[in-house]
Amino acid sequence: MVAILVVLTIIAFVAADIVLQKMRARRTATAPVARDAVATELLLPALQAERFALPGGIFFHRGHTWANLLFSGQVKVGADDFLQKLLGRVDGVTLPPVGAEVKEGQPFAVLRQAGRSLTLLAPVNGVVCAVNQEVGKAPSLLKRDPYTRGWLVAIQPGDLGANLAGLVVGEKALGWLRSELGRVREFLVEALAAHRDALVGATAADGGLSADGLLERLDDDTWAAFESRFFRG
């Protein structure tokens, strides 16, 4: 009888040990994702809508360009604060020539950073009637003053009423921006879970992630995925 009890005790200990090992393995497997989620949460203060400029009266396109209606009937166009903050430095800007026809949702300008580029989508249809030569010579204007001196082109619109119906302004623009910032957090969790080296160099001094210039520190594949999700409409 004693021998049977000893055997049963040994079996119980072995079974308990197997269960504990499986629990440890499960925690180890899920730990990277949990850590990634925690690290991404450190972005929350930097990804609050209040930290991004969103001037009243300006219409925003889903590709993160903007349109400002002028008294002349022309429309000034540029890149929004969301884009310039997350992009980081801008080394060069390629703009269309005066007279070029642009279409809403189609590429019209390119921002360059080192060996990579980001294509911008036009927020309205029309013909380019002016180009900001200053921002072409000093791309940093786009970052310092994205809604005034950092404008890109002026367009003589061709179908303004229809285009404006697809843009957001005022409170709708604020709600859209908050939604976009939520999508950024989701994207980062996914990127880190799939590829832990996706954000190499993106950590801040406190070990969290830095929102400003985030794209500048992404690897090439993650940059391409981010561009496709947020700047392709």
C-alpha cells in the first residue's frame, strides 16, 4: 500500500511539473507580443490628437494632404502635420510643373528621405497654377510650417464641389485624426509582433517608442507597409 502511495505521489509531481512547464512555455511565447503592446502604449502621449496641428477651415484628404480654398478660387495644397511629424526629416521634394493636370487620389508630389521616398496624393482635381519654389529649395519648411510657408502647389480646381464632399474639415477632421492615430498604434503592435527588428532605432531614452520621426527609423519593409496603409488613401 505504501509503495502504491509513493508511486502515485511521484506521478502527481511529474504531472504537475509538466503542467508548469507548459504554462511557462505559453507565457514565453506570448511575452514578446505583450511587451510590444506595452512598449507601444508608451506612444500614447505622443499620439494624442491634441499634439497635431489641425487648423480650422482646412480640408483634409485621407492620404494626409490638405486643401485650403483661396478667395481667388484656387486651392493651396500641402502635406498635413500627421505626415510631417511621423515622417521625420525631409531631404528633398519633387513637385509637378505649372500646367500639370492632377486628379484627386492620384500621385502629384514626392517627398524624399535618404534613399527612400513617399508619394503624396492630390486632394482635388485640377491644373497646377503655382508651385512653391521655396519648399523645393528648403524642404525643412514643410516641417516648420506645413500649413502656410510649407504649402506645395496651388491648383485651379476642376470639380471642387465633388472633391470637397470626400474631404473632412472641423470636428469631422478631428475625429478622423483620432481614428488614424488609433490605427498607427494597431499597426505598430502588428509590426512588432511579426518582426521585432521592424522598429530598430525607434526607441526613446525611456525605452519606449518615439512618435516624432517614426518612419525615419522603420526598416524598409515596414516603411513600405506604413506608406501603403496610411498614405495611399
